[in-house]
Amino acid sequence: MTYGIEDDPRDITRMLAGMNSNMPVKRRSLMDYIENGGDTYETKSGEIISFDHAGIDYLDGICTDQEKLLLKLPIFISTDTNSEHGGWKVDGRTEVAVLSRVLNRRVHSEDRMAVYYADIAELKKVIPGLIFTVFLP
């Protein structure tokens, strides 16, 4: 079967770029959302995504002042290319500290945490619209 270059399923880079086309750009800090309001972010494709402000209120209640300054929203959960079982992960000290608190999980590494499908479902319930999955090669 012959494919056009734009439709070739063997072109993983192009496929991942398409999967990430709705990736957020210009992520704002939690503090910025608290102080300046708003409940939207823009994607790479130019789409404006809105989310429930209750997630901001929840994070405001559990984060330290320093975390509020450092935490960028939405929080990225990415494919874990080192996992033998095709798992997910969260990278970053602030992100790991906050999400471990949300999930009530012990941290094994300060800047990296494995995330499972049940965790993603729970995060999407607790802070809907503020979790974004990123596909990495």
C-alpha cells in the first residue's frame, strides 16, 4: 500500500506532532491565575481551552506560596519512554510535590514520579482541565 508522506503511519515524529497539536502554550503560574483570574489557556493550534476554576481554588488551598509561583498550568503528564510497560510520568520538583499531595502518595524521587491510569483519572476528577498528557517519542 502506498501512502502520501503526510499519511505515512511509519512517520512517528509526524504522528506525535499531530497528537500534541493541542498542547498548551504560554502556560501561566498558579499565582497568576489566583491574582489575575481567568480560566483558559491557549493551545499550539490556537484553540482556547477553558477549565473549571474550582481546580485553581483547590490548588490554592494545598500549595505553598513558593509552589504557587513555580507551578505552571496545566500540569504536563508525559509518556515514560524508560518504562517497560508504557507508563506515564510527571517531571519537576514542584509538580511532583503538588501531585503527590493531591494523590496522597509518597515520593520516591523529588523531581520525577510515575503516574498510572488510575492516578490520571483521579487527577482529572480533582483538578479537571488542569492536567495535560503529552506524547514523547
